[in-house]
Amino acid sequence: MRALILTGGLGTRLRPLTANLPKPVLPVVNRPFLEHQIGDLRRQGVREVLLATGYKPEAFGRALGDGRRLGVKLRCVHETKPLGTGGAVRNAIDFFKGTTLVLNGDVLQHLDLGAFLKRHRSLKAEATICLTRVADPTQFGLVELEPSGLVRRFLEKPSPEEVTCDTINAGAYLFEPSVVRLIPPGVAYSLERGLFPELLKRKRRMAAWVSRGYWLDIGTVEKYLQAHLDGLGGEWPLPLKGLRRRGSFLLGSGATLGAGAAHEGPGRVVLGAGAKVAAARFSGSVCLGPRTRVDAGAALTDCVVLERSHVGKDARLERCVVGRDCRVGAGALVGPGRALGDGSILTAFSR
């Protein structure tokens, strides 16, 4: 089985965290996001992965190599100008030798690939869209189905009065090569606004399958933080290989936890390789990146601190994300919803 992952976006909603790294290789619980996605695919039989890259393509090779470490053959196809979701798929047409999985590179989900394929084949579909259910459908484009499981129509961000279902596009597709050939080459083109309406217009067999697994679009700072909190809270299967357990603390290689460091409430605290924590206090779920430092008296609640950053004495972090190589001064506060870009310096007692 082959998979194409769409990774070319600029990640503007995740700025400043994406100023130096593409969104798909931002660390999620100290592993590049794509490593979680590819690991799940490999466990379900995918052995060849192609990344459709655009923004900062060199970052993918640095983060993932050639895929051997992850158990897959990994290659990249680069777009020199933004092509959109459909254009990126068309740019990789030589990769489509049969039924091929296509994924958005910013969605954390547990996909039952066997069930997805079964629906695609049983309905003899040329394209099958993975759907997920949401509590507030008005924030998304909805997908209405026929009783047979084929797609009836798409509703783009309906008003409450227009809502007829709660199923949305989950950003995963199964495509036959015949569908990819319908996409015009070399131009910006959207799967959602171009290809899918065209398939309905041509009365091609387009099916849908509703996933019951975990699903989260990590495209904003709030959702990026939520991915960490959910993983540390047990909402999705978090790889724990190589971590030492000390109560609710999980320590990477060479990480040290000082006397007096304490954790309260549900959740877990992860210390990346070489992280050093003094007598600090933790609440909820916290992820500390490799070679981070947290000084005595600091209080961290439901937050993420990326690699090589330093949290000073008596500083407070609450539901926030601190980028790489940052300095949070003694007594400073980083409050809910904030994200510090790489290299930020917050002086002592700043608010």
C-alpha cells in the first residue's frame, strides 16, 4: 500500500511556530508530527510514502531521513509554486499505480485503513472520502451521504438551519489513478472545491466512510497544544519507547528531575532527552523538549516548551506554547493562548 501526504502548506495559522519549520515536522510530544502519522500507517501495512512538499522542503529530510528509521520507503516531490491540494496530487501522478491513500499532513487521526479500503472496494468507488463526526458542524464543510454510502452533496460551512448531518471531511482519501487524471496539470487546484464537485457533476462513483477514531486538525496554536494534552491524557496512542517512568513523569535519555519537583492532577509530564528540571511544580499535562531547563519555583500548567528553551525561577506558564531556544525570565508569565516564536526572550517579571 502507498500513501501520499500533502505537506506543502505555509502553516500561517500556526505562526510564529511555523516561521522556521513546516507544520508537518513540528514536534508533537517530542517527535515530528509526521513521524506519528507515518508510524500509524506502517503498522497498517503502508510501506511506501511520498511527501508533496512546498514550504521549506529541506526540513523534511532533516527530520525524517529516507524513512528507513520509520520502516518505510520515503520520498519527496516538490512543488515550485503553490498548487493547492488537488494540484499537489496531480503533481505526484506517477506515484498512483493503483488504489492510493492521500492524507492531509496536518491532521492527527487514527485511521482504520482496512475498514476504509473495504468500503472503497465494496462500492467499486473511484474515490472514497474519510469522514469524521463533529459536535458543531457549522464550523466545517459537511458531506451528505446517500443510503448506499455514496456522496450526495457537499455543504460549505452551513448555517444552523441548513445543518442536515454532522459528518465532515477528515482529510484522508482513497483515489484510483483515473480520478487523478481528471485534475488539470501544473495549476493551483483544490480537491474540495474543484475535484469533488467535478466528480459529482460527472456522476463518477465517489463514496464516503465514517471513521470512529481520534481526529484533530493541528492547524492552530490551540489545536497544536490540544494534540499534546490529548496524547499525554491517553486520548490517542502515544509511543513511549525509550522513556523512563517516575510516577506521572516520563523521562527521556539523560533527563534529570530534581528533588522537590511535583505534579498534581490528571495527565502526565514528559521530559525530552537531556532536559533538566529543578524543584518546579506541574499541573495537568506538560511536554518539555530536549535540552530544556526549568528552574526552581516555576509553575507549568498544560503547556509545551520546545527544545533548548529555559524557564526561569518562579516563572509561570499556563496553556501556552514556548518555541525553540526561548528564554522565559524569572517571575515572568506566559498566559493562556500565547505562543512564543523561536528565540524569543521574555525578560524577568514580564506579563
